[in-house]
Amino acid sequence: MVRLQFSAARRLRQLEPILQRCLQQSFSTQPAQSGLIKVTPKVSLFTDKVHIKVQGLPSKAKVTLHAMTEHEWRRKPAQFVSCSHYVARHSGEVDLQKDGSVGGTYTGVEPMGLFWSMQPCPSGPQNIRMVVKNVERPVLYKLSVYLGHLPLSDLHMNNIQHKPLSALEVERVVMPSNVRRIPVKEGTVRGTLFLPPGEGPFPGVIDIFGLAGGLMEIRAALLAANGFAAFALPFFGYDDLPKTFTELTFDYFENTVTWLASHPSVRPGGIGIIAISGGAALGLMMAWKCPQVSAYVLINGPGFHGLMDLYHKGKLLRKGAMLDISRCPVTEEGQVLKDGLMFSEEDFIPLWETDVHLLTLACDDDYLMRPDMGDIHQKLYPEDRRHLIEVVHYLGAGHLLEPPYTPHCRTCFNTVFGQDLLWGGYVKEHAIAQEDSWHRILNFMNKHLPSSS
């Protein structure tokens, strides 16, 4: 018996080098490269598409792709996440430009689905909105691939640990390094001017957000990346501006138009305005009263001035429409405001008296603004002036129409009303609207603003 034990031990020692080589070969071919995720390009503009692939998977393997980005909502950290389920080809590859997701936060062939289908992390605060506050920093996304079809909740439960086959961080740039960001505090004008690379002059655009207040720069920075001298215009709750929108005067907006139109980096001959929601009414007043404006994009806003009386040089310029809060029900998702504005056709601003080209974008599942506003406005245009107005409807999209691949927000807290507001929309339909509207906006401004020629 003793001789047999020593013989076996000696035999094992002889086999040990062979076993080690086998193990090394096995490990070298499996763990590091299995399910390798690739993104091209790894650094891209926020509104550009990327190409995502996973290679080195077992044939016909079921896998989950996962995306996560850290963010801030009302000065607190938050995460936005998404996932999708794929079945690898015989070659062990998944290509998001060709292959369809069979589950997760989106389905079908959607090359950018991991970005636009993001939602608040299941383990964190809900009903929040992804708002890019610092445009000089890229938005970082961590992409991972897991074996098996895993629900989003499993990937974010503290008591369940899943190890990814591969992970990669990608950057989505809002403000490219060759775009110049210039804070402005000249006379009464406040905001940020973004200039494209080069000497210029460039077509000028004023960009206005809604009644959240403060300074929002993301759209202006992206416009500059597309060749526009874009001015992000706050109108309350920023610097030394009024704390509420009820204290506004038209003088501030008139001065801003005069300042940008005469800026040496802006082409003479007319500037554009883009505005959404409550800011859209103010943008409409600017387009009507300021002869320097030649093109206006109105996003989910009224065709009349709303909510407060507007004064100019100490005199009443326009009465504000009344909001009947009793007609604004509070649902489980948030308050619905779209039927609360009291107006008549006489309240609509006669922009047809000018030569301003107007593009109205209306989302049909908007619970803040009635989606037929643009249609009413268009019918009021005289027949010989209707070539100046275009109305585009987006079925299934909600109020917060933002740059493409921004996660959809159906409801979130609004500081002005002090509670959750229901913005509406459905994830995929809203994503389609955001991508289409962005290209429409760029084409519209390029068409109707002075060109270099």
C-alpha cells in the first residue's frame, strides 16, 4: 500500500508541468476576451450615433447589455440605467446596428437604445429628469455585458451580484474642446454665448428653456458644435435676474436680441430663436416685436403670451393668459396643466404681420400644453402668409422635447408649481421625436438664417 501511494505521488509530480500548461491555455482563451464590448467611436458628440458590438461570445449565447451614468438631480446624486437582451449569432457576435433586442428597456434593432431608453435606477429616486448642468464635462457612460437575460431590477439589487464578462466607459461630449464658452454679463444681458471653431461670423441663435428657471446650456452648446453662435438665455432664477418669472419685463429680451444681432461673431441679416414651454411664449413676443429675428422654432408652447402681464418701458405690452388651476387635475403621476390656460383666438400673437419663419413642434401626448396650439395659430394666418408657418406633430411624444438620446422624462418635480407635473409621452415614441426634431431644427435654421455666401 505504501509503495502504491509513493508511486502515485511520483506520477502526479511528473504530470504537474503538463497540467499547468493545460490550465494556462484554458484560462488564456476564456476569461479576458469573452464577451468583449466595443464602442466606435469611444468619444462622441452627445447627439451623434455610436456603433456598439460584443464579440467573442459562445455561439447563440443569451446576453444582457447594460448602461449606467451618474447624474445629479436637485443637488443629489442619481443614476440612470438601461439594459437590453440579445442572442449572439453563430459567430459569437452581437451588433446593435443589425441585431434586435428581445427584452429589457427596449426591443428591436435600436443602435442607440441603451442611451434613449435609460430610466432612473430602480434602487434610487424615481420621477427625476436627466439634466446636464456642466456642459464642459463629458457625460460618462459605463457599458457592460453579462451572460444570460437579466432584468434591470436584478442588476441593481444589493443582495445579488453579477460579474460582467466585459465593461467599457464611453464619453458623450456636449461641448467639444474647440467650442468657446463665454459667460455674458453686459448691461442687462445675462447668459452664456457659445461660439463654434473658426473666426466667423456665424448664424446667431437665442436658446430659451421653460419655467424651471436658472441657466440651461446643453442645447446652446450643441448648436455651437453644429456651427451656430448660440446664446443660452436665462430669464429668472439666475445671477441678479428676478427670482420669479412674474417680475419680467420685455426690455430684457429686447436688449438681448439687439446685443446678439450686433455681435461681431454673428452674421448680420437676422437671428433665430429656439424656445420651449413657458419660454416659448416669450420667444414668440421677441419674434413679433424685434425686427432682427428672422426664424423661430417654438417647441410645445402657446401661440400667445401666458401667465403674467408683460411690460415694456413701463407700459403694458401684452396681457397674460389666465391659468384656471381648478381645471388642472392632480393625477397619480402628477398635475395636468394643459386644460388650465384660458384663452381665445384674439390672444394669439399675429406673427404673420412679420416675415419671421415659424416652425412649431407639437407633441401629441403632452399633458402640459395642448398639442393643437400650433394648428389654431396656423389657421389664423392669412392664406398669403401661411408659407411662413409649419406645424409638425409627434405622436406619442411628451412635453420635454430635448436633444436626441436624452432619456425620456414622463413626470418630475417642478419648483414653480411645487409638485410633480405630468409631462407625458412614451419612451420609444419620444426618442423618435427627439431625433427627428433635432435634425428639423438644424435644417430650419440653416435654411432661414443668413449663410456665409
